Amino acid sequence: MLLKLLIVLVSCKDLLCNAAAEAYYHEFEDGKPEIVNVDLVHDVKIGDSFAIDCLATEDPVQYKWSKEQQDIVNTDRFTVFAENGTMRVIRVDEADSGVYTCAASNSFGSSEQNFTVNVLVPPNIDEFENISIVVGTEGILTCKASGRPAPFVTFSWYGWKFTTPESSPFRDVIPAQVANEELGQTIATLNFTGAMRSYYGEYECLAENQIDSAKQIAYVTIEYPPDFNYMGNPSPAYSFHRRPVNVTCVARALPEATIAWYWNEKLISDLDPFFEVINSGSESMLVVEPVDDSYFTTYKCVASNKHGEAERIMEVREAQSPEVMADVMVRRWSIDWIAFEITASPTGTPAEFYKYQYKEDAELDWIDSVNVTRVVGPVTTVMVQGLKANTKYNFRFYAENEIGTSPFIELSEQTMCQYRYEEPKILNKISEDRAFEEVEFIESPYTDKFEMIWEPIIEPCEEIVQYSVEYCLASLMDFRSFSIYEGECRYIYGITSTNYVIGNLTTDSYYAIRLTGVRLSTSYHLMRTARDPITGGDPRLKIYPTYSLHSIAVGTFFNFTCKSKVDTITNLIWRNTFDNPINAKSSDDVMYTEIINDREVMLVIPFVKHAMSGTYYCESAAGSETIDTFVKIETYTLIRSSDELQYNFGVAGEDGYVSCSFYNVDDNTTVDWMFENNPIEPSDRYEYRIDEYPGFTTSYALLIHHLTEADEGFYTCRQSANERLMYHEVVVKPTILSNATEYSAVEGVDFAIDCPTLGKPAPIVKWVDRYEIDVTTRDSRFSVDRSGQMKIRHIEEGDEGRYTCQVVSIAGRDEKTVQLKVDPSEKNRGKSVHEYCVFTAFICLLLYTFQLK
């Protein structure tokens, strides 16, 4: 037991001693300085200054800087601060690039850290020289640029920048470049693999790095042998009366060509007395004095330079009289002039002048003809003026030079006829049976056609005058003007008579018609087709303004006058859409009648509302018969300026509103609302709202919850001294009152189905079949009266099925579908039983025969 205790004590002693020694060692190691800089790489622009801090963890510390194992001592540009280890360098140059080492030491040890300094140098073009390349050969344009980092080079040709073969302006000019960062140099080349003449010009080398850029221009010259392409094919030179004549050749070449002339394969020298050579750069002129016929021959012009030579043959001829002109054509003509185009002869001696004569065709000879001279051109236009209209003339043209004249070219041409351009005149009479200030119109006696008649045009320039007629569906803007429906015009051409019947027109409709004669047209005339004698009202009564459908703006005044066209028909009355009579004026009537005399009665609407849309009837008794005619009213809302009466409407049972706007109001502005001059206070039914549009307007709205007909009337919006007046109409959504959905009728009898309605304004009633087709358009046996009742005359078995009554107004719509069953008549029912029995007996007979077999 004692032995084990001793062993343990010895072991603990060794462990304690080792731990103390190790702790002492670590304490010594922790005193060694450590350099903790983060930025180990420094980029510095040449010429600038920089400083590197060498940060150590312990203190005190001694610092030492070196570069490539050479200690750095303080100089005029380098300074080392021993107390904090900072090295500062001023006026940096390119040689200062490299790796710098900072050593930090104390009594416990030392440590080192390397720092890299990159001196940035702006680009410089060291070499970019002009070059010359022979066409078709190879050449290299080299741009050497220096800088740190090594610059990137971009070439350009007259603004076209390129760095790759794909971006080059020419397929055979290939850019390339190699950068050497160690040397700080880029060598860029343009390889001309097959030089063409178009590659010449100014090339730019642009060198760029992150510091700056530099550029330089070099010129590429493409040398080439001579050619005469610029001259084309020169015409022969002509000598008149053996006077000196010159021939000229122009050679293009680089270097510039030397030009020599040859005559009969002999070199022409300055010693030849009858030749003179005048050189001016790339152009050379040979002056020939043809003293005898041997000089009328060909001459050879030879141009040469170090890359080759070219030759061109020139010819000197003796001048002759001009040949006949190649062509004389008439290009344009009018009533008193004709323009000719003269084309010169492509061969022979050129003409100096063109001459022509002309005379009227009726004149027999050329003694008194007019003679005119014109200067020659390759193509010469001659305008012969001062001629008579619609007259035939003879012309003859010839060419002339010093030697003589060419043969004649003769033509006969006629001037244009002088048109009278008379405007056509429509003879159909304007209807006098119209209201005061009503737009003028022609009234057709037919419902579906109109016979248009006009005065014939006497035109001496046309054997047969052709007319055209245009007719367009039109509508009245008000009863004082009309407009044409876009895309609703038709045209008839080639009419040779003085009348035309326009067919397939719509009854009781307006059309704008126009007649065109020889280039001139009439203005649009308004024409109206007649009303249908069955459905369009009795012709013995007439309503003015005369159109059966009028669009009237709400909030305006309007009136209609109904007149009897027959003396025996008197005591006229007006009825509204619901067939109720309209009474004479009273204090609160918004629509009333006013008797003018016993044959005229006026319907007056002092203030038009949407509720007044509908059909109004004028009727009277003619003996035992009651006759009537009608007018339909549609209403619309005008867009008015803010200081005029505003008009809007709402639907009963829904929310409605009226609003007004004021300009340039402040935040304290308040608005008061009144109804029929009675103040309105905010409540559960009335709500005030404000919408602001900064810098523009402020809109004030009065919201009316759950409208009733009692809410209709004039509302006033008042702000300080300003106020706006508006009328709010309350309309009632249309409702069909009948609940019946099934009807039965007997075949062959007349039958009717009611569709009673309630609504304001009176809704338009339409009946459609199961295919949504209006029943009045599919069969003449169907009709719908003013109360909305659908009537079927002589009902047939095929009339059985589903029908829908549709009612619509500006307040909304409603519809009701009914099922109609058609029972056969007693006669047809017996016939059906007989046919059934016969059919059954026939089937039984067939079965019996089959069993016997």
C-alpha cells in the first residue's frame, strides 16, 4: 500500500514540473510580434505617391523594409518610419514595381510579410507606321502599345471599330493582338491577306487600360497598276473641215502612271509637227491636226507604272452630215402644247442642233410652217407651244451640224380637246312640305327606290358623256343638318342616260346622293324615301319636322307640328307611347299640346328628358275611321362646359349622384347643395364626397342613396359666389307585368299574346323566336302593336314553340319567355285520325301476308 502511494507521488511530481516548463515557453512565444496587414497588394499610378503600413501585434517592435533582399533606407523618394513601420514612396516610377518585405522584431523573435506593388502606367503607342501594299498581295499593319496593365487595342476604319475578324469591315483584313503583362506591352496587327483598292485609307489604333487611353493614325496605301475604267468607252473625235481635234485619256494608277501616245504603232514625240501632247497628272490630251486622210485613224494611249501597264484605243474621224435621229416620241400633251422627246443617233457625226417645223394638217405645204431650233443633248425634250385646242398638226424633225442636215422624221399629232367642265345639275325638286329651318331634302314617292333625273351635259370633247351616281345612308344631326354613315356608300358608273333608278333602299330613310359628270360633281343632296303605307302612318296626316325618328338632346326645347293634308280631317290630338292623350298646357306639364287651328296641332316639349323616349302618335277621326301617324324620339346627353346646365340620370331603387367641379380652391372651401332651392344636409340618404386633382380641379359629389322618382329635379351646387345648376332625372327599370308562361291556340285562327310593361321611359318591346330572330322579320303574319302585344294571323302548326318578349330602355332590360302550343283544328283533327287508321290497316295487311308465307 505504501509502495503504491510513493509511485503516485513521483508521477504527479513529473507532471507538475513539465506543465510549468511548457507554460513558461508559451509565455515567451506570445511576446513575438505578428504582422496583421490585410491589404497585401497595392496598385499605384505612375507619378503618384503611396504608403504601406506594417502593423505588428506586440510593442516595442523594430521595423525593417527591403526589396529583393536589398534593405530600403531613407532617400529623397523612400522614407521608412521606424516607430510604426510605415514605408512611404513619392513620385513613383515604373521601376518601383515589385515585392517589398517588412520585417518586425523584438527580444522574443521576428516575423516578415511580403507586399506587392503594381505601378500602373497609362498606354502609349510606341509604333504605328504608314504602310503601302500592292493590290492582291499581303501586308501587315502593326500597332505596338505599352502600359501597365498591358493595354487592349481596338482598330477603326473611318469610325468602324473592330477587334475580331467577325467585326472587321473587310473579309480580308484580320485583326489580332498579343498582350505581355510582364513586359507591359501589347502587339496588335492587321493582316491584309488579299489587299483590294477599297481597303485604302485612315486606320486608327486605340490602346486602353484602366488608367487611360491613347490613339494614333496610320495610313494604308494600296498601290495598283494603271487602268482606264474611269473613261468608259469614249466616242470617236470628229474633225470638221480638217480643223485640229483632240482626244483625251485618263488613267488611274498608284503610283501615278506615265502616259505615251502611239500612231500606227509609232511613239508620238514632241517633234511631230501635226501632234501635240498635253499631260496633266493622270490625264493626257493628244491634239491632232489632220492635214490628210492618214490622220483619220486610231491612236493608242499607253499608261504604265512599276506595277504594270494598260492601253486604250482612241479614234479620230472626218466629220460628216448627221444621221437620222434614233427616235422622236410624244411624251405629254395638252390643249395648246405637245412635248416631244428626241433621241440622238447612236452612230455617225453628232448633230449640233435639232430643228423642227410644224403646220396644221389642213395646210397643204410647208412654206408657211413654223421653224424652231433647239440645242442638242443626248436626250432632248422639245415642247411645242401656242397650238390650237383639238387640232391636228404635222411635224417634221431633223438634225444639223456644220457639214449638213439629216433626213426628216415626220409625225402627225393632235392637241387635246378643251373641256367645258360643266357641273351637272340634278332636276329632282326640293320638297317644300317641310318645317321651318328643316334641312332641304328631295322626297321620293317610293318606299324602296328613287328615280334620279338630271340635265344632260353638252361636252364637245366627249361623243358620249358617262355619268356616275353615289348614294350613302345618312342621318340627321338635328333637323337642320345631316351626316353620312361611314362605309354605307354605293357607286354606279357608266350611266349614259339622264336618269337612273336607285333600288333596294330602306323605307322612311335619308340618303345623301351625288351626281358626277365629266370630272365635276354636284354637292350632296339629301333624299328621303317614303314611309310604308301600312306601317308608316296614314299619309293624310304629316308631322313636321318630317323625319319619323328624331334624336334630341336632353335638357333642350323641341316641338312637333301635326298637320292634316285633307280639309275634311280636323280635331287632331296627340297620344304618348302608352296611348294616353297629351293635354293642353298646364302649370306643371313637361309636355303639352297647343292647337294652332282645326287642322294643325303642336306637341311642345319645353324640357326634354330621357323619360320622353318613345313613340308619339297624332290621330284624328276620318268619318267612322280613326287614322294616325307617328314620330319616334330618341334622347342623348350633350357634353357641356362646366358653366352650363349639367344633365344626368339614375335608376330608381339604385344609388345616384350629381357632381360639380371648381378650379383653384383651397383646403377650407366648402360647398352647399340644394334641391329645388331647398338646402340638403348630409344624412342617411345624402352623402357628400370630395375628389381632389392637385393643380387642376376639385370635384364635389352628392350621393343619393336608394333613388325614388321624387328625387328627380334641379340640384344646385354652390361655392361662395359660384354655383352650378344640374338636372337629375330618375328613370324606372322596365318590368314585364304578365306572369303567364303557357298559351294554347287552335290552328287557323288569329292569336295574340300580351306583354304589358311598366317603366320610365316607355321601353321598346320586341318579340323573338327560339332562334333569337325578330318575329316581325321572319313572317308577315306576325306583328307587334304599340302596347307590345304579339299578333299572329292564321296561326299554323309550325308556329308552335318558345317565344320571348324583350323590353329595353336606358334604365335596363327585362324579358319573359312563353311556350305556345298549337292544337289542330276540328277538320284537321278528323283528317289525322283517318290517316292513322289507313296506315294501321296497311301495316296489319303486311303482317298477315307475311304469316301466310
